[in-house]
Amino acid sequence: METLQQDGSDLHLRAGGHDFLIELLAHASPGLLASHGAEATAAARMKGRKFVPLLAVPFMSEAGRRVCEQQGIGWFDLSGNARIVAHGLRVIIDGKVNQFRGPGRPASTFAPKSARVVRWLLINQGRALTQREIARATDMTDGYVSRIVSRLERESYVVRTPNGALRAKDPALLLDAWRAEYRFEKHELIQGHVAARSGDALSRFVAETLAASAVPHAATGLTAAWQMTHFAAFRIATFFLAAPLSKEVQEKLTFREDPRGANLWLVIPNDAGVFQGGEVRDGIQCVHPVQAYVDLKGHPERANEAAERLRSDLLAWRRDD
């Protein structure tokens, strides 16, 4: 094994008849991996067939692994995991735990309140937005938005126009990264039953009852996906509520709380941002498609198929669109 002079990459290593061009990254943000992976692959291609590009991070996340797989680039992490495949070489090591987990909960670009910025960029993908526009639209302070935007820039999720406005660099990648960290179960979930002949009939009854009672709400999950694509019939209807229902409204719904055999999920969100970009679909108030897409991650039945259809029909963004 021989370490050679740096040459356009962080490290040039010769071993086993291969020349490895290694890019060292501080963390495995999918945005950074996509950006540096493309650069490392291009640099290796320019040098010749025997050069193998690699990315090195402290710990490779699941979302990061998917990005590397999509780009066809090898990687290893300092926690002991690796996936390096080249001519005559196959190294796959998995199952090593993160050795670099710091104390406390690390700040996340996709935490519930922070995700308001991500959601708004995706809702308005293709448009360049100023930080002030984002702050006003998401009901957050300029300073808070500035901190989130700085993090998004460091992680290569956004680009700036010449006048300083922002847009998602790769909306599809940003959506993937958000979905990878999203946890539907972190919302307050109230499960119960309402007699209905189908999921669609139940959804319409619930939506009409909530609207007549002036209860702020928005359908999500399979309910919203059905209204948007009419794909994958469902049994469980899901609605975000701004606040828990009164006993009077529960009685109008004939709602009986019981997780066993539940066909209605009433969800109190951990952040009001879930209502951003909501719209009426086929007579039912729904969340925006990007919110429905990430929420489907936490649903049963044909949720994965519904998510794929929703994405192909309404969220099929091109890279750097």
C-alpha cells in the first residue's frame, strides 16, 4: 500500500493494483455525497480506467448508501463499514455501529420546525425564493430561517441565484433525504373506528363533518394519495387536526377510540408546518403532495405503492430542474 501525493482529491492511495481517489467528508449528508460523488467520479474518469473514486465519512447513513449506490461510487466509513466494488475487487462490510455519535441530539435540517424550509422549497421547486419570502411564508423569524438555510447550503441541498435567492439544487434528492429522516410516529396519533363501507366513503364523511364543525384539518397518507391519484383503494383514513377534537365533534363522527381494527387515524402534528401548501382535492382538504409522500412512509396497506404512484404522477422532478 502506498500513499501518493494529493492530486485533485483529498487522498490518492495505491493498493492491490488500484489507484483510489478518496474524498473525505465531515458527514454523510445525501446532498454532500451526491455533489462530491459526481466530482470524484469525473476526476477518476479523467485520470483513466484504473482509478477508483471513493467517499469516506465518519458513518454512512442509509440515505447516504442509497445515494452512493445510485451514483455507482464506492465508500467506506471510519466506523468500519464499506462498499467498494471495482475490477477484481469486492469489499463489503456492514453492521458496524456509529462510532461518532455525539452526546445529545444533533441538530437536523429535517427536524419538525426546520423542515418548514425544506417543505416550502419543495412546494415551490423551480422558483427562486429569498430568505425573507421563506420566513414570511413559513411563519418563522429571519434569523431562524438563516440558520436553516446555512445548514442546507453546507449540505449542498440548495443553490443561490446571482441575486442571492434560493432554490433546491436537486428537489428529488432533497425529498429523499427528508423522507429518510421523517418519523410519522413522532406525531400524536389517535386511532379509532367509524362505521363506513369504504376508505373513500369514510374520508368524505370525516372531511364533511370536520368542515361543518369548522375544525381545521387536512387529509394525508392514503386518503390524500387517493384524492390525488385515485390509485390503491384503502381502508384507513388519516387526517391531521390542529387540535384534539371536542367530545361533540367525536359524537358527530361516531368515533370510537380503539387501536384494534382502527380505520380512522386522527393526528395532532408535532409542527403546524404540515398544513403548508394544503389544497382541496376532489372536495377534500388535503396536505400538499410532498407532505403526503413523506407521511406515507408511516402507513400500512399499499402505502409504498401509493407513494410511488404519487411521486411519479406529481413529484417527478428532473435533476436541477
